[in-house]
Amino acid sequence: MRCGTIVALFLAAMLAPISAMGVLAAPSEPVLNERAEPGGPVDIDAIDDATLAGVMANYVVNIYLSPQAMTPEEIEQLYAPRVAYFGEASKSREAIIRDKRAYYTRWPLRSYAIVPDTMEITRAGLDGKRIEVTFQFTFDVRSRRRISQGRATARLAFDFATPGGQIVAEEGDVISRGRN
């Protein structure tokens, strides 16, 4: 499986090399407490800001901006049951799966690249268990008849108060169209 729960990505990125998942090799020392188990709660407070930035960059580049289509099961693991999704306050996970799958069908050829120095990571929420990530990226998506290229911004919010952590909000805007 290319991706599991967000916690699996965190654990894998920080505790062991995981080239099979496409995430960059890990630092040599773990930063999570030893009691953390895959699929269980993550002590997000135990992760320092520099490590968090590296792990989130790996996630964005290797999972979120991957040109490979995610399976419905992978999408289900990444998203909470209800998500603030592109202007909708509470979209169901099932509707997000349909939306993502329709996007993959509409644009079978996809290429994305993060714009350097645009990623911002914020610890949010009263309990600090929410991580917000904002970044810009370029895109080149194609079908047999159409091409769409440009630059966009994405905003993701992850909730680590739930076991494994999940995406609870996703927003984005196209900044410009055409070659960038």
C-alpha cells in the first residue's frame, strides 16, 4: 500500500527507511515516544518543529502531490469521516473518494511540483493536536483533449486528536494558469 494512516507516514518517515512507500529515508533517532504504535495516537507534542517540517514536506511531495492515483482505501485512511472540503463545511469521506476518483479520471496524466520555500506549518487548536500545512505548487494535468497548467496553493489541516491522525480540512486556489 502506498500510504496508510497519517501516523504510519510519521512513524515510517522518522523511524525507518521506507523507500517502498516513496517517503524519504528517516533520521537516525526516533522522536516519538516508544509507546507509539502504528494506527494509535501520536504524541504530536513530542515531535520538534524541524522534524515535523521535514515529515510534512515528505508527505506533501511523495503522497499528496504524487501523480499516482490513490485507491479508495488509501483515500479513506487519509481523510476523517467529515471534512471541510473546498468550501463545503462538512463533506463525507465517501463524497471525497468520489471526487478524487473523478479527478483522476478527468486528468489521467498528472504532474505536480512544490514551489520551494512556500510551505508553512502551524500547530493549531486548543490542544495543539491540529497541524495546518499551506504550500504552493505547480501543476500540469492532461487528458486526451485538454491540458491545464499553472500554479496553485493548498491548505491542509490534520487532526492528531483522533487515532492515527487524519485530514480534517482541505482547501486550495489556482493562483495562475499557463506555464509557470
